Amino acid sequence: MTSPCTPNAPLLRIAVMGAGAVGCYFGALLARAGHQVTLIGRSAHVQAVQAQGLRLQTADFDIQVPMQASTDASAVRGADVVLLCVKSTATEEAARQLQPHLAPGALVLTLQNGVDNDERVRAVLGPDMAVAAAVVYVATAMPGPGHVRHFGRGELVIAPSARSEQVARQFGTAGIAVQISANVRSALWAKLVINCAYNALSALSRLPYGPLVQAPGVREVVDDVVAECLAVARADGVDLPGDVPAAVRGLPATMPGQLSSTAQDLALGKPSEIDHLNGYVVRRGEALGVATPLNRLLQVLVRLAQAGPAPSCAPAQNP
């Protein structure tokens, strides 16, 4: 069900916890539509937004969107909806920071890579808190503090909850296409397979998807990584939607200039989500007796790349 645009839908109070590229893009669209949005993120980014609003740059417009911003998790207080957009490595810590400040009846949407973030959040917040998984399909980047750039797509698939229908309608007024699906777990897995196929390879080669797949042997490696992921999914009882291998093969044509989020993390010296992408497939494979040597190799190589060279290997510097 795609949400209709209903101009009379009531406005929401929305907090974005982890105001990176994804959270800032959706937050900016919602603020532009009149919803009260507060971004929670790093100091430099927050200061830029407080001073001049968030710059939202798309193929159609380049605008400054005024909104509130804070470095403190307490800024979620009073929010109707919390978009949890932190890296998967920080899920539990973010949930613990949010917990004392969440309003009764608030909905926490996990807009993150990986397949189990909603379960991990629910384990921290308890069964009485409304938590729903969301699958995000969008290509964005943060060129600098207070600036988000959109490259393509921008739709969400969210799990059913007591407030999902209402939120879908209200997000629709902001131009965000939302589908409510009881099969979000399978959709998350389908996206996981795509991430496992390309994220590490893009990061290690420092190439966007288009040039990456033109390199000799890359398509064959991608096919083999996908085959491992599908074997684990089958063993785990996950019924993947549609033709996942075809979706994997088609991605470079739709986003030829896009670097993976893992590549962006490594370029910025940030920890990556590799343990929640290829690493998740490795862990589930071990638990289910399915071999995943290529996913393990990519996980290890990205870990080595983000660790950087050992001090003894560093070039000598002049005093």
C-alpha cells in the first residue's frame, strides 16, 4: 500500500537519531512539508544546521531547510516518531540513550542497514515500546556539515504497527513513498544481499558501482557472494521477494556513480557496518551449517582496511 498524499493529515513531531545522510534526507523532506523535525547528530553538523538550516540538494532543487538540531538524545522528548538512523554498530547504545526520553506511544522506526536492528532495539526498550523495522531505498551522501545530497530513489517499506498506517499517510504528504508490508524481514534480507554483493567491493576498490562491475572478474565474484547469501537465507527459512539476483545485477545501471556506504565510511576513517552485512551472513551461516567463505573474506578484508596499516609499516617521516 503506497501512502496517498493527504494534505489535511496532522503534522508530526519527528526526531532523527543519528542525523547522517539517510536521516537528514528524510528529515529535510518532512520539515519542508511542515512537520516539526529535530536532528540529533555530531557537533559540527548540528552547529551548521542551527546556523543556517540543512542544505538539501537534489536533481530538482537546492534549498536550505530550517529545522531544530541537537547533540543530545534528550531532544527526542515529545516526538511522535523517532527515525533511528545510527550505524548498526551503535544500535543498542542509541536505544539506551533514547529510552529515558521517549514519549508513551512514540513509534521508533529503524532506518538502518542489516536485518535485526528492530529486534535489538526492542530488547533494550522492552515489549511495550512501539518499534518497527523499515527498509530504506535511497542513495544519499553528506558532502559536509549541514549538507545532504540526494542521488536517487527515496522510498520506505515499514512493518505494520499500531501507528504505521497513520505515519505512512503523513509521510506521504512530504512526498515520501511508503509501503506497509508484513514481510519486511524478507525485504530487509533482499537489501542485505545487495549490500553484501557490492558494499565491501566498492570500499576495497574505492570505485562506484558502475566502474566496479566493469572490472574483469567482478561480476563473477558478485554472483558467488549472492549465491552464499541465498543459501543462508534458505537455510534460515527466509522467503526472499522477487528475483533478488536480477535486482543485484541491475543495481549498477541504476546507481552507476554511487559509492557504497562502506566505501564512504572507510574514506572518512569511520568504523563500517561490515560485521552487520557480510559478517551477519557469516554468523548465520555458521549457526546453520552453511559455508560462506567469500562473505568471510570480504568481512576480514574490510576490517583490515579500516584498521589501517600497522605502525611498523608506516613510512618514516622527517622530524
